[in-house]
Amino acid sequence: MGLIVQKYGGTSVGSIERIQAVAQKVKATQEKGHQVVVVVSAMSGETNRLIALAHEIGTSPAPREMDVLLSTGEQVTIALLCMALHKIGASARSYTGSQVQILTDNAHSKARIRGIDGVRVSGDLQAGRIVVIAGFQGVDDQGNITTLGRGGSDTTAVAMAAALKAQECQIFTDVDGVYTTDPRVEPKARKLDRITFEEMLEMASLGSKVLQIRAVEFAGKYNVPLRVLSSFEEGEGTLITFEDEGMEEAKISGIAFNRDEAKLTILGVPDEPGVAYSILGPVSNANIEVDMIIQNIAEDDTTDFTFTVHRNDYPQALEILKETSSILGAREVSGNEYIVKLSLVGVGMRSHSGIASTMFEALAREGINILMISTSEIKISVVIDEKYLELGVRALHDAFNLAGELPV
């Protein structure tokens, strides 16, 4: 049997009872003949509690000291989990990110992993121990503690699996797998047995919160099979892997949506070279990320330019666009922060026609107007009014029969 890396999130280790349940699950995995490395997050609510403590002292704490503070959350969990494992007769040893030598750059609060020294971990595994590692954290080449950003424990787990050449990286969370869409919006949503890295990457980038996008990127880059499982109930979960060329893929694997969108439009801009940069350059300089872009050319040699940003960035982007409008002599600036992005995702789009027309027909049947459209090889996204989100998801779920069985 091979090496399994298991990751347990904050809700999975949110109490002593849950930590003890995780210990039983981990020990059972080892008893099946596997070597086991466990990566854990801080107990649920702990990171927020630590942030609140810091903000009681000041609104802008030093990033280095914030990383020192926040890394303590995972340190508590690894110690408690090892104690729970010892209590049930398992040999286990805990390590912080710096002890394992998860080497990162020095970008505090959003560090990226550069390498892992797996010598100590490999030695423990060979000795029959379960290794418990603090997720979310590492160390830079100056010995400073760093953190990987929210959800960074997923990335830690995948990086450890890649470094140790694990058979599989299992992400245990409060859901039992990846669904065709959010079951809270569409009760008929179906759990997928498997999904490709490409599809999962699109789903994660489009608003699916099951996995951190960096973890999926890392897993795809280093070919680490990922499996999403529930901490609270048994099941096979969802396997995320490379496309299986031996079977016909479903046209659509899932429907993702993002509520955190806002749309801005500048009307009547001169249609000339460099106008797109003149509009988006100042937005980019303010570190505002632009998502979808549409440009329409009018007969009077002017253009209308529309783009979307994260809803939190909307007020600042609107002010920047108004300044740009006066410089360019635009006719009007408008915005809408009550929109959502709704997306179909599926590698089967490569070999099936009619996906877009079916999507547009299903939305039209429900009286849902499409404000913007964007496509890629395995994705079609539309922007619609926020009030139509649930109706749109259910309409598309039915139109593509996602509650039924995958065609084979």
C-alpha cells in the first residue's frame, strides 16, 4: 500500500471530539497498510479570533508579526491531534511548517512554496509513525515564519503529497465531494465521482469554494490525484485527476456561480488605438483585477467598453472610471453591482456542439436577460441580474440533465 496525505480543515478539527474522531479515521487509514501524513488547519474560528486580537492593538499590524501570530492556530491543532493519536495507541509526531522546512518566498500572508525538505518526514514514516504537519505555514530563507493565505492548508497538503510522491492527497472537509452545483441553490445537484483538474480549476476560479485554487493548480502541475471527502460521513468522495481518454466525457460537469461581481461601462469613447489601455491601465495600477471585458464599436467611430470587477472593488473602480471618462471625453459612465456570473464547465465542450445555444435557450425560457458573455475551451460564462441567480442555476441544471447519470 502507498503513502496517503490527508488534510483536515477547520470544521473537521473544530472541537476536541472532532479531533478525536479525526484520530480514529487517521489510525484506520494506517491500519489498512498505508503510510499517513496528516495536514491540519486551525480549529474553526481560531484564525478569526487571532486576527481580532491583533486588530485590538492596531488596525495595521506588521505582516511579519501577523504571520507569527496566525501560525499558532495550526500549532495547537497538530499537538492536540498527536495527543489524540497517542491515546488510541498510534505512534505520531507533529511538525510546524518551519520544522518540516516548507520553504517559501518572503511574501508575508500570501507566501508561495519554493520547496520542501522531506527527510525528517520520510524517516518518521519509515519508522511507522503518523506524521502530523501544520498547514497554511512555512519559513523563508531568513528563518521567518510565513503563511500561505486563506485556505493555504490545501496547498500545504498537495505540496507534501507532491514532494513525497504520495499515492493520493485526500482533502477532508464539511462536504462529501464536488457537486454539479451548490446543493443549497439546486437541491437536485448530484455528487460527481470524478472531475478533471481543468474542470475543477475552472469551478474553483468561478466561485466554487470546495478547494483553494492554488491547491488545484499545484496538484495538476505535479500530477497529484486529489480526492475530496467528508470528515463526518463515509463515502468515496470525488476524485480530481487527469482526463480519462478511455471514456466519453459528459458535455457539462458542473455549474458554478460567483455573487461577488460588479459591472462598469464607459460609453462613447473615441475608437482609436490604445483606448483599452487608457481605460484599464488606471484600474490595473490600483491593483483591481478585471474579469470579463466587452467592447462594442458604434457607427460614429466611438466605442462602448464594459468590464467586471470584484464587488468589493466596485466603488474605487467607478471613481477611477469617472476620472478616465473626463480625460477621454466619454459620453457617460454607468455601473451595476447587483449582478452575478453564471458558468457552465465541462471538458466535453471540446467535442460537443450546441452547448451555448442550449444554455441561452434555457435562460430565455425563464425570461433571464444575458448582460455579458465570455467563453473558453471548457467554459461558457454569462453575467445576469443577481435576482435571477437561483432560477438560472436550476434552469441550466435541468436543461443539461445534471441530476441524471453521466453518459458513457
